[in-house]
Amino acid sequence: MKIDFVKARQVFDSRGNPTVEAEVKAGKITERAIVASGASTGSNEAIELRDKEKAFKGRGVLKAVENINKKISPKLKGMDVTQQKEIDKAMIELDGTENKSVLGANAVASVSMAVAKAGAKVQEVPLYEYLGQLAENKKFCLPIPQMNVLNGGKHAGLEHDIQERMIYPFGAKSFFEAMQMSTEIYHSLKALMKKKFGYSAGLIGDEGGFVSSEKDEEKKLELILNAVEETGYSGKVELAIDPASTEFYKNGKYFLGNKIFSAGELVDFYSELAEKFNIYSIEDGMAEEDWKGWNELNEALGNKYQIVGDDLLVTNIKFIERAIKENSCNSLLLKVNQIGSVSESIDSALLAFKNSWTVVVSHRSGETEDSFIADLVVGLGTGQSKFGAPARSDRNAKYNQLLRIEDSMKNSVYGKR
Ligand code: PEP
Ligand code: MG
């Protein structure tokens, strides 16, 4: 089925910022996708094109929209919509830069995802299965979700703070059960926090998790474990954290809470936290430029815990290769818009798998109703997702799609590590 045209428009994300929606038309098929947007972004991410004009306080995306309508659409017209690799390659060549700064990664990624959705429709298979075909994977599984129940850092208006504290219901038997456990824990946590800090403790951050006025990190993690215990799920839930430490790194030091840490001291701090609070995964424990610190962290904790690279790797093969060579981490956080196309995201996942890393498919803090990444995580069979709290429809769009997928499968598999 040949592409007739691609049409784009400006729509809005969960933070009220403009973002790009692309619509691909191929014969009778019309499919669309909306791109997400980060706040604590890695400096090496592909470029999100913003208009930088008065409208929308500079955050308009009409230039990216125009790039789709005037440049990408004519280029892709007539191409077979099931040729994902060729289509992504054509856009990358049309852009001509390493970081998609001409067309914008927001333009390219939205088209790339819409093309994949249209390809699945042409092949008459579910999107997850189609994405699995692109990755040559047939082992589909529902992910164990890392759910960000206590938001911090840039997503909660806090400085010198760990950004994400997540529950990981590894002991569930199905994704359905994982949702039951997670929502029960989420509501228990809300009640505990309100009891301790008053009514406003129920307010939430960008990813749907609560925001605490508690300053002591240990007390925050303790609250989550109390909620886990109260709901009767101890032994079935571990914790994960994403400090997003680039945000509190300056001149070779880490400014976390009211303390100043060297890389080595921060490794010791994480080690204590992990031991004490049943943490199995630490993402962006070190800053994106502190490659030496990453090596220290992975040397010390990598054989026991999942050490995930987000800002460090930006879903880019170039940085993943360096991290493999330098033994910097053992897991990839995969965000489609960080690299800007479906094919490149799949290549990054395959490189990680090849080197025995784990892969966590992730949302962005600025999300939309698009549930593409739910199908992606099942299709790649990574077994782990990071889509925020089990609340707010921008996050639950993904969880509800995972429930639909699980419901549609005869013998679904939950999680894999
Ligand atoms: C993250 O840091 O993992 C994250 C999801 O945040 P953002 O989208 O703001 O980069
Ligand atoms: Mg992160």
C-alpha cells in the first residue's frame, strides 16, 4: 500500500505544551501518532524543533508541522507504507543532520510512529505484533511496570531531588494483577501521605505520582514501602529510582538534598538506599557527562542491580556502544523521541539485547493519549516499562492498552528479566 500523503497538525500534550500529530494516508488507511516531550532531557537527544516565537511562549511546533506537510510528505509519497526502515531512512537523509535538527525529531518521530501504525493495518496484525516483526521478535510479553508513585525533581517543581520513586510489581501473575496491586498501593500511599502531611499531600506531579514536602529521602521511600505493606504486597514488589542526577550535578559534584556528594560518595549512598529499601533498579544515577562516575557505579552495583542509562545513552547507538565498551551500565532506557524514529529505536534495543542488557521502554514526562509505546514494549518483548503512575489518562492510555493486549492474547506472558 503506497503512501498518498502525510498531514500534520499542532495538538497539545499533558503539560499544555504544543506538540506534533502526524497523519499518514495510504489508500483507505489513515493512521495518526502524537509525539511526547521531555523536561529533564539529555543534552545529546535529537532536536525537538520549537518555533521560538511569541506564540505559545516560544514552544509552538508549527515549523515542525510545516516540515511534515511541505518536505516529508512529498518525499514519502508513493513509498510502500510497510517499508518502515526505508521510510525512516528517507526522512533521516532528507534531514541530513546527526540530530534531526533540520526537520525536527518531533516531526520525524511522529511520522515514523504513524507509518508503523499504518503498516500494521495493511498487514492486518496488531501493532505490537507488527513492531515485533520489525525487530524480528516473536516472544511477546506484557511488561512489569516501573510506576512512578512519588514524583520529584523537575517534574514536581523541586530542586536537588531524586526525580522518580517507582514501584515494580514483579510478583504479579499477570499485567491485570500488576494494575490491581499498583493502584491499590497508589491509593494507600495517598491516604498515608494525607494523614502525615495534610490534604495537599494528595497533589501530583507531571507523571501522576504524588509530590511530598518530606525532605528526607529515606522517609519518602519508607512511606512507599509502608503503602506496599499495608496493601499486603510485601515480597511481591520492589522499588526503582530515577534520580535524573544530571539535574543536580555541577562542577564534578552532586548536590542532592542538603548534601554535596562526590561520585564515589553517591555510589555509597545509592548502595545503602538499595539495600535498605529493596531497590532493584537505578536510572541515571550519575550525570550524563560523568562517564567515570558511571563506570564506578556500574562496577560497584552492576552485578546486583539494574543500572539504567537514560540521559547518558539517549537511545542512540553511538552512546550505547561507548557504554558497552566502558562498562558504564547494564540497561537501556528506550525513548522513541530521544533518537527520533521507530527503526533507530529498535536498533538500539537490539544492540542492548545483544550485549545482555535489559531494556526499559519509557514514556516522557510530557505525554499524550497516544499509546504507541504500550505496543512497542510488548512487540520488543523487553519485559519492563516505565509509563508513570497508574493515574491520569496520559499515563493510563498506555496501561489500558496493555490490558487490552493482554486480554486479546490466548497465552499471555507477564514480565521477563
Ligand atoms: C526520565 O527522565 O526518565 C523522564 C521520563 O523524564 P523526561 O521525559 O522529562 O526526560
Ligand atoms: Mg530518566
